[in-house]
Amino acid sequence: MSDAFDVVVAGGGHNSLVTAAYLAKAGFRCLVLEGRHVLGGDTSSEERTLPGFVHDSCSTAHNLLQASPMVRRDELGLGAYGLEYIHPDPVVHVPFADGSWITQWRDPRRTAEELARFSKHDASAYLSLLDDYEEIAPLYGQWRYTPVGWGPSLDDLLQDGPGGGKWAKRAAMSAWEVIAARFEEEHVRAFMAWMAFMTLQPVDRAGGGLLAYSLVYGRQRHSWTLPRGGSGALCSALRRLIEDHGGEVRTDHQVVGLLIEAGRCTGVETADGSLWRAGRAVVSSIHVKDLVAMAGPDLWGETFVEAVDTWQPGLSMFVAHYATTEPPRFSVGRDRREAVACGIVPSAESILGLAAQFRQGAVALEDPSLLVLCPTVADPTRAPAGCHTLKVIGFQPYELAGGPERWDAIKEAVAAAHLAQLRRFAPNLTEGVILHQDVVSPLDLERQNPHNWHGSCHGGDMGPAQSGRLRPAPGWAGHRLPIPGLYQTGATTHPGGSVSGAPGRNAAMVILADLGTSLEEVVGRGARGSPGRGGGPPPAHPGTQRPGPEDPTTN
């Protein structure tokens, strides 16, 4: 095949596209190869139920991305390529079995008034928590949007920042320890625990303390942020930018191998046997569990191989998509409330028990916790007039007694149990309201996208052993890989999963530096550049992280 591409990118998830967009803006001709028929990986949208009903296959909210310099500074000008964000109000509604509820509104004081119905102390504590996090949010953002090795660690930033050891201690605590210390009333604790769990990290695990602050803070600041038209609108805008700068994006091109010549990665092979060569660099967002099989173990090195061999998947989701004629409607006294996002959380203890449930391989159907999303409440473009898309998400283990293949036999029953739980709070969702459904088990998530290894949509667990300088492997957290010419982006790199664009932007920073320019220069130029396009030798590929500029951002 043609070797006219400077950079070949394996995988078409949002981080791959972010990396390619910055490189394309710098003047490098990029080719992005995506295995599925639809672009975006876990940030894709498609008609999963009936024609005209556009469902988000995995991610829906783009909250973290709002803090990215890519959006906050408009570094790529994606609005000109059709990207528009909606910030719904209310943000999220959480009903309880006793008939009470908590609604989070865009106005934090209005949210505090909701909490005050349960505890004036907790209402005050909520506002205090938001104010407290405000002082270190820029540090968290700086760490997230800086490649590993280009700036201080999060621990160092917190230790040297406002409050010093106070924040280092809070970060080392579990999210639940933070919540239990600040809040006293059970409904409020349940609401806060559910919010802290929204990146699918156990709330009682040490080292997750900042999740008690950052998630509720991000929702409060940006709402349950929706791209108009579906989650895939982000990837469509990135595609237009790449193509506008001379690149190509091809779906139905599954990358199955790496081209290694003279010890260097020079391209990829796709499932149809085609070879795609890169003149300057190859970028991968292939899950590391699959990537290592594409080259001999001697090329990766013992440390990298061991890290991949011991990779942990993290918690998984169970999803059901519905086409409906109504959104869920929840009782709030004598009125009804509709919301883009809803949390069903029986108690804080139910959230605390999820990690043990996963370890046991137990499918819990009695009073399950759920995340319920109906984006058409705020974005009617996703469905025919008067209709809605509904996504009901439960938290169920990939590994079952008898093997994950057992999911094929039980998934319809599990979806029915989750829907029955939702109907306890939104009884308007009768059989007549539901037009069609598409059920996706943790095993189906893996089948749908190989990056969802063992049903984990975040690339894998984000505990201390798989975070920061250890993600994906010690010594290789800076996006360069042991094979020269090959770089890694996506959720298996710092700072991990969710729609943040951080792995993609961070990888672009490293690659641009190796190619003799910088992200700051590319963004500052504001127009297409042509640094070394198609000419000159490929970059050096040192095995140690290169120091570089820090990027102070807010979260």
C-alpha cells in the first residue's frame, strides 16, 4: 500500500483521533484505521434499536473533556467542524425508595437546598466540599493533561500546593472515607457515594479520595455534558478536521499486526492482508493485552510483558438500550421530573458492596444500583419527534461461575430485572412505551470493541498499580513504547479511561516533540503547518521520558 502517510494510527477511538488531529494540524499526513463500521470506539453513536434512534454505544457524558485545553482553549477549533455541547439542567436526579429524592442542579446553592431537606449540616458540607476542591482543581488538571515525566507527580503537586499535606492525605484516603467524614445523613451519603463511583472505581479503595471531590465538582460545574447529536459527534468533528488537513480516516479496517523492520515499527497490517506504512511514526490505541501479541516478546522487554501479563480489567457494565415514546418520569411530591441522568442507589452500602460482588462473580438482581440516561430530554435530535433514547446501565461482573459465556443465556433476564428496578421509580415506562431494546452484557461489550477487555470500558483498573507512571508499564508511561517508532495512546495510558481526551493530547505532545516541533507551536500557529512533512529521517526513540513544559489547567 501507499507509504505517503507520515503517521499511521491503529484504532479510531476519541483519543486516537485527538492525537491524529494535533499531528494533522502540525502538517503531518495521518491515516486512522478503525476496525468497526462506525468510528469512535467507546465514544461512538449508532442506531442500535430502530431507524432514527441514535444511541451512545458506551460513553454519553463528556464532562472531563470540558476541562481539557483542547476544549477550554479551543485549541482545535472543533466548533467549526460541527461540535456543540449541551449542559442540561437538572444535572442528575436520584430518587429513593422512601419517596424522597435529591436533584443536582446547575446552581450549587439550589443543589444544597435539596440536601438541606435531609440535613442542614450536609448542605453546608456540600458547598464547603466544592469550595475546598476549587483550590486544587488546577493541580489535578495540570497532572491529567501533562505527559508522565514532563512534570511533577500528583503527589508532589498536592504536597507543594495549597494546604500541603492536607490534600496529600485526602488523596490517599478512599472516596468513602472522605464522604463518611464530611456527611452524616444516609440519603446524602448514598448520593455522594453513587457520584464518586461514576468512573467505576471502588469507593472504598485507598488512593481514590479525590473522586469524592472531583466527580461531583465536575458535574456541578459542567452538568451532564452532552454533545449535540450523540457522543460520536466528537469523533465526527475530529474526523472532519483530520481530513481537512490532508489525512484519511477509514472504518472497517481492523489492525491485526505491526510491521517491524530493523527493530523499528514502520507500519501496520490489517485483517485483509493490506500493509500500511508510516514514514514517521505509528500510534496505537490497541489494548495492551492484544498489542503485545503483535510482536515478539524480546522486542517488548521483560518489564513491559510482565505488566501486561498482570493487567487487571477493572469493573464492568451491563447496558440495555431502549427506543421509547416517553422519558422516565419521576415523582417529586405532587409534580413529575425528567432528567438526562438518573441514579438509582438503594444505599451507600450497596455501592460499597459492588467490588466484593465482582470478586465473587455474583450477578446481583435484588435492588440493584443503576445509572439511567435519557439524553433526548435535552437533545431531541437523537430520536424521531416525540420519541426518546434510553440507556439503563447496571454494574455486573464479566467473570461468572461457568465462564463469561454464560452471559448469553442470562442477559435478557438481567436486563428485565434492571428495567423492573427503574420502573419502581418511573412507572410510566410501561411495555407500550418501549418500542425496542438492545441488550449488551459485559461479554458483548468486549465483542463490540476489543479495547473493552473483560468488559471494562476504561481500558482496565485505575488503582495505584495501574496509574500514573505505572500505566501501562513501569518506565513506559510516557506514550513511547519499547519498540522504536511505536507510540501508545488511549485508556491504557495516563490518565486512563473516560472521555477526557487527555491520553490523546498527551501522546500528541510527546510525538510532536520527537518530530521536532511542539503542541504549543502547533496551537499557536493556528493554521496548517508543514514541519518536515514527508521528509527527513524518522525521529529518535529514546527509552526515557523527555522533560517538557507543564500545562496548567483546571478540572
